[in-house]
Amino acid sequence: GRPPHNALERMIKDLASERAALHERIDTIRKTIHEEKTTLTRNVQKQRDEGLRHLREEMERIKQRRQKANAEERAVLQQRLEEISEQIRTENVTLTQRIVQEREEGRRELVSKRNEKLDRVRSSARRDREAVADKLRATQRE
């Protein structure tokens, strides 16, 4: 009876050490899984942060391009506005000069017509006066 009992004890001891080894392996695997999970989480977080940073940078670049384009467009519009304003000022000056000139010409024409009328009235009055003077002389002669 002794040897089989020893064999049984050895078997139990072997199983116990195998069990301990398995538990150790399980713990090691668990630790490895935990570390890998932590590393993955950290990497995912890092990639997400980097992706967000790239996105923010790209949005900033787009915003700056848009602002630059808007500024250029505003400059072009401002230039056009100044050109149009200058054109309007020039046309106003020209129109004002033309109006003054036409007014002056109109005044000259009116003065000229008035003078012609006065001349007609004067010569008519002169003729009338001469006719009356002639009649007067004629009556004095008689």
C-alpha cells in the first residue's frame, strides 16, 4: 500500500504545482491584457487628439484663406467705389459748368433780345418824334 499512496501524493502535488503555474500564467495574461488595453486606449486618445489638432489647424487655414479672400474682395470693391465716386464728381463738375454756361448764354440771349426790342422801340420813337417835328415845322412854315 505505500508506493501507490506516494504516487497519489506526487500526483496531487504535481496537479497543485500545475494549478499554481496556470494561475500564474492567467495573472500574467491578465496583466498583459490590461497593459495592452491601456496602451491601446492611450494610442487611440493620442490619435484622436492629433486628428482634432489637424482638423483645428485645417479649419484655421480655411478661415484665414476666407478672410484673405474677403479682404481682397473688399479692397477691389473699395477701389471700384472710389473710381465710381470720382467719375460722379467729374460728371457733376462738367454738368455744373454746362449749366452755368447755358445760363450765361441764355442771359446773353435775353439781354440781346431785350436790346433789340429797346432799339426797335427807340428807332420807332425817333421816327415818331421826327415825324412830329416835321409836322411842327411844316405848320410853322405855313
